[in-house]
Amino acid sequence: MDAIELAKQAAIAAHEKKGSRIMILDLRDMSDICDFQMICSGTNTRQTQAIADNISARCKKTFGISPLAVEGKQGGFWVLLDYGSTIIHIFSGTLRDYYAIEELWPKAKVITLSTESKAATKPVQTERS
């Protein structure tokens, strides 16, 4: 299993449950914690829980793995799924702006989800300005 492929599949799973502001940070040369972080938002706690469930199900089906740890799912305000080299953050409401974790790595390459085509949803790598 490739860490970037896991992050991309997680992003697609989040999009399937109407997750918003989906991005993948490439931290391979910047962090000792993980290689990639996928960050997305939901409008409420029920949606963040549904996004987390869909990501877990997709990773189990596609890669045959479960998260090493899950934090915050019961409350649903900030759900963290730890897959080792890929960490997934799902925020509800304004918590994403409050914590702004994507700003911890301003030089990280960002991969955002291309949603221009309804038939195909695939991550696209972009550079930060």
C-alpha cells in the first residue's frame, strides 16, 4: 500500500459524503510524524462521523487495513484517523479555521480534489502560492 494512494482514496471517500475543502498535504520532507495528511470539513458532527465511516470502509475494502487509532469520532467535532504514514483530519464547522493545521506546513505541496467532472473525481497536485 502506498501512502499517497491511501490519502487519495480517503479524499475520494470524503467527497462521496459531501466533505468540503478537501486537501492532501505532502509532508514527506517536512514531518517525522507522517508522509501525508488529508484534511477535510463537514457541516455538522453527523456528517463528519459519516465521512470517517466512509473513509474507514474504503480503506478496509481497498487496502485491507483499519486505522491504527481513531480519535474524536464519538463527539464528531474533530475526527482523526491514523493510518501511520497517512493521517486524516475531519473537522466540523468552524473548528478547521480555528486550528488551521494546514498552515503549520506553509511550504507543503498541496493536492486538492478536482470536482469539475461528476463522472471522475481525482486528486490534482497544486503548488501553494
